[in-house]
Amino acid sequence: MTEEQPIPHHLGGNPVTTRTDATLPVESPLDGAPLGRLGLASSTTVDQAVQQAQRAYENWSHLPSKERVQPLYRFKQLAETHLDDLAETVSRENGKTHAEAKAGLCKGLEVVEFACSLPALEHGGHLEVSPGVDCYTRRFPLGVVAGITPFNFPAMVPLWMFPLAIACGNTFVLKPSEKVPMTPLRLVELLEETGLPPGVMNVCQGDRRTVEAIVEHPAVAALTFVGSTPVARNVYQNGIRTGKRVLALGGAKNHLIAMPDAETALTAKNITASATGCAGQRCMAASVLIAVGECRDLIEAICQEMRQIIPGKHLGAIIDQASKERIEAYIDQAEREGASIRVDGRRVVVAGREKGYYVGPTVIDGATPSAACACDEIFGPVLTILHVDTLDEALAIENASPYGNAASIYTSSGATARYFETRANSGMIGINIGVPVPREPFSFGGWNQSRFGMGDITGEDGLRFWTQGKKITQKWNLSTAQNWMS
Ligand code: NAD
């Protein structure tokens, strides 16, 4: 691949590059190799995408759901056949390891599986409400809808959105992160190989300006966004202002609480995997460990586990230089403020990949609960450890976080776990598990400033988000029976 190779949009079934759009170079965080040049969709290009989606909507929305899910069945099989190449594309443009890339794809394909079950799910109720009078509900699509996605899961997060949205009869404009534009293109190509009509799925590459054009477009009926909290809040507020239905998932700062009765070896492995998987660049990553009471052995075991993880081998790259600098600045600040850097991942260079961006596993011990490393989303393989005496003190710290994506506890007591599960202030809870991502059909979504809007993004909440109910009251017999509503 060369620096100048164009990375296209995908509009109405075709790859499209425009001469007028601004462009941006895309490179691999693994080693800095150029991947191509991305066109950034202007409002004119966004409008072309919306028009293609509007044209496709005429037929697509009138197909029965049983027919709409047929390409999705075939897509799941085709994507599984191509799992290795897709994972390679994810790894190349995002920097995560091949195994992590595959796991993200498999998780995304679970949502495709769920979308295929749409015809089998109850869509509405049917009841005789008066003599000879029936009421029933049918669910209808919303129209042209959009999805805006972050860099950290180039396949999984788009797959949270478009399979359900199109199965429900909508047509879709996807705006992937400008840092990972290639995987979503490949997914849409595969989807169209299965017979999905052109225009049902469109990809508009771009950055902030493209997002603004989508949010302002009057023909976009609804959108889901996944990304950082400040942008999620902004997209939510502007989307609502322009009359759209919006669900915007934001950032996170996830707390893991270790009780003194937690099993040491397994807990240390699990916490390490949670903090370092995908190089800590996931919204479900462990970020703060709150050690309750005596946890010296556990912390030593975590440091040992962290030291076994080799950047470039078990640990992927950080997305870009700016992110690497941001992560290292948090570690510098914690050190200046008196915390102990028990495992230090700064200034890592991977031999043969000197132009890649790497931060090694890092453990910051003894920070204060108000320190930046304990409060801000760092989005790197960095675990900050806080010490408290009781579970209630630990819960008070977790509850005070403005975020609310995930929280976990490690304990061998069911009663303690239940106490925590009830009081933690997050949408996804783990018990002896550090990345508590619910598997379909359980839905995905956080609370507080990790989510703006109603409901979760997948599962039955997703189906409700992408549809609207029409309530029909009918009477076909000539009965004269009457009641107050006849
Ligand atoms: P980001 O907010 O920088 O970008 C997300 C999307 O918004 C991209 O498509 C980008 O082009 C666009 N964008 C960026 N700045 C914008 C602006 N000012 N106005 C309008 N659009 C803008 O996020 P990122 O760095 O790509 O992804 C990492 C973030 O995503 C982290 O905060 C992470 O926690 C979050 N995330 C959350 C979840 C979740 O389920 N809650 C899942 C994955 C990632």
C-alpha cells in the first residue's frame, strides 16, 4: 500500500472517491507504514450518501423482515470464512493483536446472529379489546439512519449498529473513525456480495466535519454514536436539536474492587488481562483497582503478570503518537504527585517496529482518589491502584465517578457480590470477571456520562431504537354490541 492510494467512500453499492473532498493520510500504528489516503466527506458527499439510502429505502423498508435478514445470514457465514483476512485488516489499521482483532469480530458477529432472529421476536401484541374490536401493534423502520464509530473496535462497534438497523428495514450511512476506515469498507463489500441491495448500506469516510454534516442532515431520522464522552454529549445534544432519535455511548473509567477473600492467582491474571487487553484501548478496560484491606499478595501477583506481557508480542500498539504521549503524561504526573510506578511502560520501543506506537503495561500504586490517573479516562494499558479499608469506601469512590460503563468485584462471597451488584453505579457489572461485556441477547450499554439517550445499543433495546410502533384498532364484524369505547 502507498501513502497516496485512495481509501474510498462506499455509496449506492460502489466505491467512490471525490476530487473535491479534503484528504488525510492513514498509517498503521503497528509500524507507521502508510495505508492510504482517506477522503473526508463534505456535506455534499454526505448528501449523496443520504440520497442513495433514501432511494434504497423505498423497496427495502417494504420487504418482510424474513426476507431482510436473508443477506445477514449469508453475511455471517461469509465473514466467518474471511475471519483471518478481516482480523488482519483490523490489526493493521488499529494496532491490536490478531487474536484481539478476531475476538472483536466474533463479538460483532453475535449481533448479526441476533439480528437474524428478528422475525422470531415478538414485534407487537394483538388483543381483542372490545367485542369484535382488535388492537395490535406493528413496528416500522424510521428511514435513513446513521452510525458514527470510534477507532478502537473497527469491526465490532459498526456491527453493533448496522445489522439491527437494516434488519429493521432502515437504510444506513456509516461514518467510521478516520483512523480505521478500511475494515468497515470490507464488511460492507462482503455484505453486498451476499445480495444486499445497493444503497441499503453506505459508508461516508471522514472526520468531525463529516459528523456535523450527518447530524445536521434533515433526512437522517436517527443515529447512534460511540466515542468519547465530550463528543458523545455534543452529538447527542445537536442530534436532538435537529429532531433526530439519538443514542450516544461515551467514554469510561471502570473500577475493579478486590476483596481480601478474592482468589489471588486467577484474580491477578483476570485483572491484568482486563487492564492490558487491546492495549487498554477499550471502554470496558479495567482502569482503577480498589484494593480493600490487605491485598499485598494480589498486587504483587498483578505486577508479576504485567511484567510477562511483552509489547509487540502480547500487547498491541497505541493508535497514534498523540495518544502515546497523553498516556505517558498521565504516568509522569502520577509519579510527580508521589505515587509509585510499580511497573513502568513508558519509552517502550519494539525492535523492528521503531515507528510504531507502544506503551507497555503500567501499574501506578498509591495514587489518591482525586488524582488525574484515578479519575480521567487514560485509554492505555495503565492500572491505577487505590487502597481503602472497607467495601463501602470502595463503592463511594466508584459511585462518585461521572462515568458508569462497567464495574467489577473479585470475592469468594456471594453475599458481598450481591451487595456490590446492587450498589455499584454502572450499567454493566462483573463478578470475578474484569471485562463484563454481556453476550447477546443481553444488551450492551453503560450509565451516567458513558451513555446519552435511552436504552442499550444492542439486544431488544436496539430493535426498539431502530423502529417505531404503529397501533392499529380494527373492527370487521357487524356486531351491535357496544361498550363505552364503541
Ligand atoms: P472520538 O470521540 O475521538 O471519535 C469518535 C467518532 O467521533 C469518530 O468517528 C470521530 O471521527 C468523530 N469525532 C471526533 N471528534 C469529533 C468532534 N469534535 N465532533 C464530531 N465528531 C467527532 O473517540 P475515539 O478516540 O475514536 O474512541 C475512543 C473513545 O470511544 C473512548 O472514550 C472510549 O471509551 C469510547 N468508546 C466507548 C464505547 C462504549 O460502548 N461506551 C465503545 C468504544 C469506545
